[in-house]
Amino acid sequence: MRATAAVAALAGSLALGALAAPAAQAATKPPALDLSFGKGTVNGGKPVVVSTGSAKTTVKVTFTAKHGKNVDVFDGSVDMVVGLYRGTDVDNAARNLWSGGISCAEPSSTSLSCTTKITVPASKLSNADASTGWKLFLGGIAWNGQNPDKADDSKISTVEQQKAATATLQRASKLTVNAAPEPVKKNKTITVTGALTRANWDTDKYAGYTKQSVKLQFKKKGTSTYKTLKTVTTDSKGNLRTTTKATADGYFRYSFAGTSTTPAVSAAGDYVDVK
């Protein structure tokens, strides 16, 4: 089963309940749609990380639903609409994104288990969209014998759920490291530099993430675990710089724990040969 372009357009244009018929046209109230939505998940409950420019992130959405015996989501008489929005409700959203095809299985004669995908394009986002304030919208439309492309809104039956799940969008992050000089004599001082940057959706570029705490870590050759040596703060351009003692062969890296708007990231280890 898939949502048609007409359904998506209708969901985006109707006011005061994205799928509610306008009051001026509702002289004859159509029957209620015997369809209800249950649990929904967005990206498996994990934050949605988006880069810049032409980058697009595809997000999987799952949800359940129950329907009456007279409701058939497979024969074209009923369509469902799925979207992500940021705002108090879908009609007053600062941003919304709609899904493509919706696939449903029928575990029982009255229940549905559905999946769909929503594409999140970096080019459509602004930095204000990086937040935990995204919500999942689920809606259903019964055409009641009408042609979906020419339907009278006052004669359709609808149901909706404004907050079926929550989601977080994050600005992708990058972290670099360089330890020098190398090779170096044992117990001599080395300088470890690097930079923490993140996607800027307003400029479509990566920019320094300033005043952030980043851990300098070391993994001794022949071991598998990094240990934290100290915490360093990024400067006004996102750069990192500190010094430490070279005590053994091994790998230095910077590691950032992340924030609500930016995911955690660790630099690839830079190997230092200690003589």
C-alpha cells in the first residue's frame, strides 16, 4: 500500500488537523474512519544525523495500526500519510517532511504492521532544525467512493495522530588529530592538534564547533582500549591544541561525547613511534 501524491498534498494543505475537512465544507459529516494508530518509531529511536550540501539521509519509520472490518488499506479506498514535523502540531510546523511508499503487513484481520521511509535532505534544513523537537505524524483518509485526485474534502473520512513518536535531528560532526613530532624520544613532550567541526545547514559547509570539551586519549601499542589523558576545550574556530609526554608507542586521538544537536565522534588514532 502506498500514499498517493494527492494524499501528501492534502495533508500539507488542510488546516486545524492536517486531515480534517474544512468547517465550511462539512455540512454533511461523513462517517468516522475506523482506523487507529499505535506505537511508532523513527530511525530505531536513534538520532538522525545529516551532513551538508546535496547529502540526503533516509530514515526508516515503523508503526502499528488497528482497523475495523470495513476498512481496507490494500484496495485503494483508504490511504495513509506519514510525516515528520517540528512544531506544536503539523499545521503550525516550522518544517515538515513527508514519506514515500508505505508497506503494511497484516498480523491479524484487524491489525497492521507498517514501514515507510522519509528522506531528510540537508539542503532543506536550517540550523534551527537541529533539535529534539521533531514528531511523527500518522494519518488516514477514506475516499468513500471518490476519485482521490478529484475528491470533495467534505465527503472524506479521516483520522490522525499528531505525536506518534519523537525524533532528533543532528548536525553531522568531524574530528581530526595530529601528534608531532614523530618519531619522538621517550618522555619527551609532543604536541597534539586537531579540529572539531560540524555541519552548518545555513551555509552548506562544515564549521568549527567552539567552546566544546574534547578528551585527549591514548591507546598503547598491543592493547585495545583508549584511556583518557586530559580534557581540552576547542577554541573560537573549533581547533584543539595541547601537549603531553610520549611514554610508549601507541595511538593518540581526540574524542567528543556529543550534544543534543551534534553527534559524538572520535578521530582516527594517530600513531607515534617512541624511541
